[in-house]
Amino acid sequence: MKRDQVKVWVMRLFDQYAVGGPVYLELLNSTLIICLSAYVIARSEENGREESRALTYSYWMKEIERGRRVHVEDLFYDVIFPQTPKEVRGAVSELGNATVPLIEPLVKVFYNLKPDVDIVREITECIITTYYPSVIMGPVSTPSTVNRMCVRLLAPEKGTFYDGAAGIGSTCVEAGRYAEENGGSLSIWAQEKLAMLCPVLTIRAYINGLEQITVHRGDTLLFPQYMENGYSVHFDYSIMFPPLGQSWESASCEVEMARNDLWGVPKSNAEWLFVQHMIASLRCETGRGIVAVSTGTLFNEAACYVRHRVLEQNCIECVIGLPGNILPNSPAPLSLLLINKGLSRQKSAGILMVQAERLFPTASKIRLAEQLDEKIMSQIESIVKTRASTFCSRVVPLEEIRQNDWVLLPSRYMTDRRVDSALGPLVINLHRTQEWPRLNAAAEKIYRGINSKWVSKEGAGRQYKLINYADIQDGVLQTENLKTCLVQKNVEGCLVRTGDILVSCKGAQIKTCIVPETAEGALLSLNFIGLRLKKQLYCPEFLLHYLNSPVGLSYLRGRQVGTSIVTLKNEDLRQMPIPPVPFELQAEYTKEYAKACREIEEAVRRLRLEREQETWKLYHRMGLKSVLSKAQE
């Protein structure tokens, strides 16, 4: 039975026994116990042992044919108990308390199939990875391709392996398989917060041949289970996929009592607590691990200090940025931090930044976990091993990261960009702009729009026209559609002047325009950053063309941060490199370009008119003159 056939068979099974309703947890637990019993019988028959008649499929099928009613206790005491370790027996006892008592129909379906060890594993994996996450409704599993890539990057062939956010054990199973396939063996240690998943993980590991595994329950941040003399036990390898964006504010007192290394971790996001826990749990000088974090964790201002402190430890080897939609039920991008405790006593050689999302096909943004194929995995693996500089990777010195507020977003540091433009595919090397002047030197003022909480439509206050994101269309500010608002605060610093350049700082599309005279004194919303240039230094039209050029847009997009709402900061524009062209030439070039565009547009208009005339001429020759006539406008 092939993998696809297994999935279809399992789906039909649950359709039949879920009585038309959803697959509920008790049914899943019962099925998992039957899978375990089938695994024990399959191993017994595979090894040719006949310790007991109960350890054969034939025995049970005959009993059922005789009218025997099979219960969970029957399989537990006759099949599972005599053959499995006490940890597995304990896991079955936990699941048995909440299972469907009478399971004879399910046993008949499974045992009639007479599955061998490999088929049992396939069925078990399908049940656990497909149905448990949907029943529990939480991030308890990581896509197999992502797990496989992480395990390949660490290559854990022997030693100890730790996962402090184990879920249903997908990462542990993948690590154990890798070690076995490469002639090694791992001692696996896991902890999971949801108590109901711990027996599932234990049974899954056993059926996958991972008998050296220890599973503990409890919140890893509050009650870490693997401790010695008040310190974390050290492991050779670790991979964790903690809950993304989880707040720890409600448990802040307990966390602060349990830990003394908080380093200013923001209470709105516990991901850096998991990063610190992994660092503390890896073996000194040799331990290596991977922890998954959300993109915001790498650039959020609130986590700036903790990023600084972690980087001081000199144990982050690499940051890999994966695209959005790679995790189930989450459109947010995912990032992987590669931890290497062997770097801690060396002088920092910089951090390898890998913007792996550039390796994925751009045509489709759905089911990206399935697009993480062997080719992409091999490319990422090669880049990490060789620390190569490519179109999607670069080793960034720590000093450059410090200058960027300790931001660890790979896209921030990619200087070689391949972009599609009106001129066709282009390669942009922003590294060659390092000696250019910065926009801050050419600006009289760089200002932000007013916060929306100070704006109202009714009540007291001074009336202003308000410039919103939708008011800029095709690079032109549509002043006739500007809405009015009332403001009680002093908003002098947010009022635009004629000739100011507006750059949108929120939204997927970067919008720019020059403020016309008809918008003089309008109020800028928080969606924009305003640029007021120094006179006789930079021409607004010239700078606007640069901002909209492939180079300018490449820089701005590289500075954008955020997931659902991408943003730019004032500082990003202040540090933007701009072409060192004399003011007189700027005006000359823009006038020449404007003149050429007008002439081209006029030529295009004439050609379109000529084509229209030739089309009418053809229709007349076809005898359509009496049939066709222009409609009155």
C-alpha cells in the first residue's frame, strides 16, 4: 500500500466510523492504540516469534468471527503490555481512559488488512499528522519538509537531541530517522505543554522505532523538566518550533521567578525566551540547534535590546528567512535561527543571512511547504555549509548589524537584487551605492504624518484637508478628493508644502508623489513620510524619479519590515543613498526626460490615430460602411 493509498484508506475509515460527524479525539486515541497493537503483532510476525497466540492477526480475526467483543483492555493486556516498554504502556493507559471502549469494528478493519511494520507506520503517521492537528486546533505540527531541512542542516547522527516544544513529535521523529538512515542513533528528549499530546508523541516515537526517547509534560518556559543542580541539562542538538507571537505577560511573575536571564524580552512575545532556553540547553563549545521565530521577532524595536544581548554571546551562526504560507494556517513568513555554541569562544566572523524565499517559485504562493523540494533544500544546505555569498545570501559583519539596530532580517542586508521591471529583468547591486551621499544630507525636513487618534470627523477643532493612502493614484495626488478632518492638537509639523515629496510608509505598494500647489497646507496622515528638500541642492522631480527607479524601489522594499502590514521608518529614508548628481544637471536631465516623454506620447497618439484610420479603411473595403457607425457620446 503506497502513501497516497494509505491516506485514502484512512479517510474512508474515519468517514465510516465517525458516523457522519467530525473525527473526534476519542476515536483518534482508540485508532492510535489499535495502530500500536498492529505494530507489535507485525514485529512479532516479522521476527517469526510465537510467544503468544494473541500476537497474530489470525487469532484476533477468528475471535471476532466467533462473536467476541473486543475492548481496549483486551489489546492492552494481551498484545501491548507484554511487549512494550513501561513508558509506552503508561501512554496507552492515559489514552485508554478517554477512548471508545468497544473497538471491535476498528480492530476488524485494521487486522483484516494484515499490515506489515512499514504499513503500520504509514497509517500511524497519516492519522497523527492529518487528524490530531485539526482536532486540537493549534500549532502542534511542523510540515515534514521544513523538519527535514532543519534536520539536514544539523545532521544529528549520534548523541543527544532535545525539543522543548515537541507538539506531536514530528521534529523528534525526523531527527531519529535521520540518525538511523546514517548509521547512527540518537537519545531523544522532549517536552510538551499540552498533556494530551505526550502519550501520542510517545506511541508515535515507538512505532517509528525510536525507543530511546524521554517525554515530559509541562510549560518549558515555566517548568523546564531537564535540569541538574538548577541548570539546564546540555544536549548535542536541538530543534524547536515554539508557538509564534505568544505573549508571556499573564505569566510574567512566574517566568521572572523561574529565570534570571530575561535580558529585557518584551512580554508581548515569548520567542526570545525559547531562543535563550535553547542556548542554555546546548552543550558548550559543540552544541548546535535551530529555533523558529516569526519575522517580527527579528526587527521589532521592543526586542532590540535582547537581540543585542543574544548577539553578544556570539552563538548565532545563520538566519534563514522562509516565505509566508509555509506553515499550515499561517500566512506569516518564518525565520530560522541556527545556533552554534562552538562559535562562542571565537572572534565573530559575522552572521550568514539567507533570504531563502528567493529560491521558491514566484508563480504560486500557496502550499509552499510542498515546494520546499530536494533542489531548494540542497541549495540552502550548500549555502549554509560554505557560507557562500549569492543572490540570496551574504555574511554580514556584526558592526553592520549594530548600525541597523540589531535587526536580523535577511532582506535588510541583501545588496544584490534580481528584479523584474519595465526594462526587463535587472540585477541591482546596492553595495555600489555605499559611497553615495545620504538623503538626510539633502533634506531640510523628514517628517511623519499625524496619528489617527488625534483626528476626528465631528466635534471641536481646526479643519484640515487630510492626505490618505488612497489619494495618490499613479503617482499623482488627487487633491479634489481630499477629505476634511478636525484636529485639536498643534499639527504644524505634519502640514505639507508645495514641492514636498510624499512616500508611503505603510502598505504593500510603495506610493510616491510631489505635493502640488492645490494641496498646500494639507495634513499628512500616518501612512506617509514627508520629504522637504534643501533648496538648490536636490530637485524634487529628480529625486522622485530616483525613488521610483528599480534602484530606489529595491532599497525601500529591502527596508520594509512587517508581515500583514509592512512599514518604513523615517530613519530608513534618512540613510537612503542618493545619486551624487549636481543640482543644475538634475534639473536639466528631468526637463529633457519630461520633454522626451511628451514627444513620445504625442508620437504614440499619432500612431494610434493612424492605426484607427487604417482600421476604418479596411472595414469600408470589407463592405461594412453601411453597417458600422460611431455612437453618439
